[in-house]
Amino acid sequence: MCLNIPVIPDLEEVQEEDFAMQVAAPPSVQVNRVLTYRDLDNDLMKYAAFQTLDGEIDLKLLSKVLAPEQEVREDDVIWDWNHLYTEVASDLLSEWDSGQSEKEENLMNKNA
């Protein structure tokens, strides 16, 4: 009875083989083109397929009020974490202070 047991090759056996001239085949990758806003706008106006979602949800009202690319395009701005954190913290503190002063005014008016 002969068992077919796979054998793991020794390192010495592998080193004897010449892999220097063997080149792996490059992977085949399918590149999907990303649509621009202009393409999406043109498609939205041309095709009725974008007027419904899953054949059930009517998107006509939404597509009528979508803003064009020119109105929503913004320049890329690099965010500085320290500046952004300071700005948000300052806004939150000013809102909290105004809320506190309103509460104090309400208490003063009730006590008067």
C-alpha cells in the first residue's frame, strides 16, 4: 500500500533550482473609469434611468433641485489640525458663554 503524502522540499533542494531567469506574470487589473461631475450631470439629464431608484423610489424631485458643479465646487484647502481645533473650540466656548448668559438673564428676570 503506497500513501501519497506530499513532501515539503528542503531548502537545499530549492536553492539548487535556478529561479533567476523566471519572471512572474503581471497581474491583470481591470481599471474602472471614474465619472466626472460633468459626465454625471449630463447622464442625469439624458437618461430616465436616474429618475427612479430600484424601480420604486421616484428621484425626479431630487434631480430637479441638485446644484450644478459650478455652484458646489470648492478649492482644495489643506487643514491644519491645530488651527482647526482652536477654531472649533473657540466657537464652542462662545456658544456656551452666550447660553450661560441667557440662563443668568432668565434667572434674574424670574427673581425680580
